[in-house]
Amino acid sequence: MSNISPEAPRGAASTGGQITGRQIPDRLRSRTSRALKSWESLLIVVALAIFIANSMLSPYFLDPWNLSDASFNFTEKVLIAFAMALLIIAGEIDLSVASIIALSSTAMGVAMSMGAGTPTLVAVGLLVGLGCGVVNGLLVTRLGLPSIVVTIGTMSLYRGLSYIVLGDQAFTGYPASFAWFGQGYVWWVFSFEFVLFIGCAVLYAVLLHGTNFGRLVYAIGNNATAAAFSGIRVDRVKFRLFLLTGLMSGIAAICLTARLGSTRPSIAMGYELEVVTMVVLGGVNILGGAGSIPGVVLAAFIMGLVTFGFGLLNVPGILMSIFIGLLLIGVIALPKLWARFRSARA
């Protein structure tokens, strides 16, 4: 029998801990309040503000083809940022991603000079990126070395190998079919890179927020020791994340090499800083355990809009580097400063 008497009107207070009609709007208001206070909501406001400012400062900004060109400022970096976000949430980091791009691009250049076609070039780029991820993953998970130390070392190693092969030279003359990966358009102003970015955003959002693997990543990032005692194979999960980061770096190398039409040992120099900034700006805790893919997507749009806006205003590139450095420091420091401010007020 029901605990509610026949005379009790629907929505009235009841026993047994049941939710009343008055409590439902309260919960909705609470959820709405949390959503409005979320980091992603703040990023949306910032992105809209930058978009409006750029449209007011430059008459060329709102041109559809110019906006399409703006996407090239972040698509290759955000492809790596998706995998990097999972890696940082799990408590690790990979600073060798830009050097993996250089080595993958160099390997594709060597294959091209030997007469390889587009399918072979794509396979070489993916395999080299995956191989670099294997090396990083084994050094961290099997030898127990700190990921930041390992990837600083492999960052120099992979870039150094590119310089040994190329020196001051460059590989050019890639096939026209290969150039489509970096210069082609799927429909109207939507480039292949932008469509790939959207597809990867959906894929990684499902992987992190809708699968058991994503829950394992969060659990490891919050407490790796407790996760191991609960039966999670921590090293196996981390190894797969390094593989994923290497693979995404290989994909980025394919897109970047195809867009530039050439390979130089200095290709993608400084990308690791921008990728990490993109991830942290997206709300991923640099210490692990928290973060979201939608936040990374919004951060990518913000950095792309800022970079493109600076370009339209003829702002020197060195100022953009200074801005990215300050942004990274500010995003890391802001939560700590805010926590101290709140504790001081309390």
C-alpha cells in the first residue's frame, strides 16, 4: 500500500523521504546556479566577448572564409589537446608532442623522397607517432620514471633526430592528394581539419564522459594508489593514454605537414606550450582528477579567436607568445588565489 493517504493532495509533503512538489523547483534552481557558475559557462562568455571585440576591431573578421582560416590556428593543436586532457586528468603529462610532430613529419618526408604515395605517407605518420607514444609510455609505466622528466628528455631526442636527418634542409614536393589533409575542404568553408576536429571532440567527449574507461581515468587522477587497490590496472590505463597522445600527435603531423607542404626540423616548435595552455584553460586540473572535453573545445576556440584577432591587427608574434605564457600562469594561479580569498573572507 502507498504511504500517502487518499486525502493527501498530489505534490504535498509526504513521509519516507519522498520529494515534494516544492522541492523540485528548488533542485532545478540549484542545478541552474551550478551551471551558471561552472568554468565552461565562463569560457562561453569570454569566447563571445572576444568574438564581438574582433568583429568590431576588424571589418574582415566576419567574412566566412576568414573565419574558416581562423580555424587553422587551433585545429592541429586541439587534436593533441584532447588526448593530453585525458593524460593530465590521469595525473601525467607529455611535453614531447611537438617533437613527435617533427619526427613524424621527417619520417613522412623521407618516405616521400623514396617515392611513397599518399596512403603510405599517412601510415608512416601514424606509426611514428604511435611508436613515440610507446616509448614514452614504457619509460613511465614500466620503469616508473616521472612523465615530466621522461617527456622533456624525449622532446629533445625526437627533435634532435629530425635535425640529424634534415639539418638545414627541408622536404618539399608532397603529392597533391596528400595536401588535401591540410588544405582541402569537405563542404563550403568547412575544411577537412575542422570536420576532423568536430568528430574528435564528439569521440573524446563520449570516451571520457560516457564510458567506463573515462571513469577509470578520473579515478586514477584523483588517487592512483586507491585506484590500484580497488583493482584498476593503473599502468595499463596510463600506457594507453600515452599511446593515444602519440597517435594524435601523428595525426596532427599529417595535417600540419599537408597544410604547409613541407617538412623542416623546426616544424611545430612551441606547440607543447600551447597545447598544455589549451588544456588547462579548458578547466583541466594540472594536478589531475578533474576536467572536461567541452571545456577544452571552448578553450581552443578562445585561443584561435585571440590568435586570429592579433593577426588581423598585425600584432607581432612575440606578443602572442608572451600572452600565452601569461595566460598559462594566470589560469593555474587563479583558482589558488580565489581559494585563498574565500578562506580569508570566511
